Amino acid sequence: MVRSYDVGSLPLPDGLKLEDFSALAESYNAWKYFYPDRYAPFRDAVIKGYLDKQKWVDIPNYPQFRDMNEMFRSMINGVEKINGAYVFTDVPSIPASAATIPEVSVIMEEAGRIYEEVGEKFRMKVCITGPYTLSYPFGDSTGYACSTIGGLLKAVVKSNIFDEKRGKVELVVFDEPLLGLINDSRLDNGSPWRDGILKSLEDLLQVAKAKGAETGLHLHSTSVDVMGLNNLDVIESHFDDPFYQTENTKRLLEKHEKWTKLPITYTQYDKLISTDNPELVAAVWKKIKKKEIDPAMYLEPWETMSLRLEKLGKMFGERGKYAGGECGLLSFPTYDCAMESLRRQSLAIADYNSKALG
């Protein structure tokens, strides 16, 4: 049986502005008890997003409506953006009161409501932007920013894993889209900084494992070898990555006792419209904004997703433990369109599992 989880990101439901939502999120943990009515739109959006995902995803991530980088950088005191680059202006820290992701706070507070809606103990995924991706805009030539941020993120990992009778965090995935995607000599074999940068990830994975969660790493390229990360369970990347094209990958996963998530649909909405015609893409977006067409018409049908999963399933066997979209759904034009993609993914996975069971 293949289970599903989503990468995390979503467009906001209609009627909410990102700047307003983000402002409420950043002040939620500090002021929620003083001004509960003010934060109702934030709480309602988070719960709606989580429950809607729960209909179609086995282990739904908290709804990540905000920018995946800024939401974690905003937790850190002593960091400023100057002339387009991030710098440490003071001893960096993450106060204990700020270490819990606001969206996760809402889900923990509303665990009873979610439990009643789901009808059983709910399983949840938490994504955390990794230290390499968060530190890259610091322009650090040594890896100091990466190791510093990695150390700070340990408190975030500890504060966002829970297991109680109504729900639990089953999976923690570190999002590192820049790792291996960009040319960085610090990660070359033999570089004096390579081991330190990867150790920042290893330490975070170890914290998550110690708290009882399965661990994962979301990449856009696997050109940097992460098989040696001892506390890493699941590796996932984008569909066009050679990781999913070679038979040797399965042997490496078996050797290192790791698993993968099988990508069954593209999630860059522009690519779903056209891969080589930017004029068509622009024309379609114009019609979508005018509400002249349903954006779901450009989603891949679930049958296509099922065929893709069948092919990957044969290649990876039991090492293909999970399946789902290759990335988040933030590029989708509407919330409803994103949910329709999750619905189709669910149908494809159910179809695959039913065939596997005979």
C-alpha cells in the first residue's frame, strides 16, 4: 500500500489577502489570547485548509499559505535584510514563545475539533524550510550562517512535534529546494565546508527522530548525495530529476535503508498549461483572472497520474513508500483548483492500491 502526503503550500481561499494573513500569523502566538476575535480569520483559514486536505491526503501537511522562507526567517531575532542581503545584526536567537509554527499552534489547539471531523486520530506532516535554503541569501562563503540557523531550528523541530490521543505529527520533512539545484563550490567533494553544511541537516533530522517522527527531505535536485544522512528516512524530488529515471536509485535506497515519495503529477501550474509557449500561458492566466475559464481544466487527469504511479511503482517496489504531487501547490491560481489536484491525486493512488491488492 502506498500512502500519500502533500508538500504543503496552497493558495489562500478567496477573500483573504496574503499580507493580512501573514501579519496575523507572525503575531498569533504572542497575542492570540488577548485578541481572539482578531485572529479568527487566520484560525479559520488554517482549519479549513487542513480539513480539506484531510479528505484527500493520508498525512496532510499544515496549510502553508505563507512564503516558505520568510515564515521561518521571521522567527529569528537578530536578522535584518540590508541592500537585498540578509545579515546577522545581533546574536541570533529564536525565543521559546516564537518556536511553534503558528499554523501548527492552531491545529494543536483545535485537535478536538479535527478529531471529531476526521473520526479517528489524525496524522499530520510538518514541513520546515532547511538551514541551507534559509541561509543561502546571507551570502556566507563558509557555511557559518547555515550551521547557525541549523542550530536555531532545533527548537522549532522540538516545538512542532506532538503525539496525543487525538492526533500526532507522523512525518517531519525539511524543504531544501536550493540544495543541489544551484552551483555551490562549498558542497563539492573535498570542500572544507561540505561536511559542516550537511551536518546541519543531520542534526535536525536526529532531533525529529528522537521526538518519534519519521523524517524526510524535499529536494528539487538530488545532485548532492544525501544518502549518507543517517537519520533521513524519505527522499523526494521532482519528477524530471534523474533520481527517478535510473534503476540504480532503488539499489541505493535499499543499501542505505531509505524510501522515497513517488511524484505522480507536475505542480508548476504554468507547466501544466504549456512547457514551451509563454504567450499561451499569459493568455490563459488572463482568462482565469477574468473567471472566463475553470483553471482545473489544465490539471492532469487522475488516470494519467495513476499510469505514472504504476510505472514508478514497478521501478521502486517497496522503496516507493509514499506518493503525491512533486511539489507544493502555491503556483495554482485558486484554492479550489489546488484541492481538485489533491482529489485527483487521491483517486490515482486509490486506483493503484486497489490494483496492487488484486
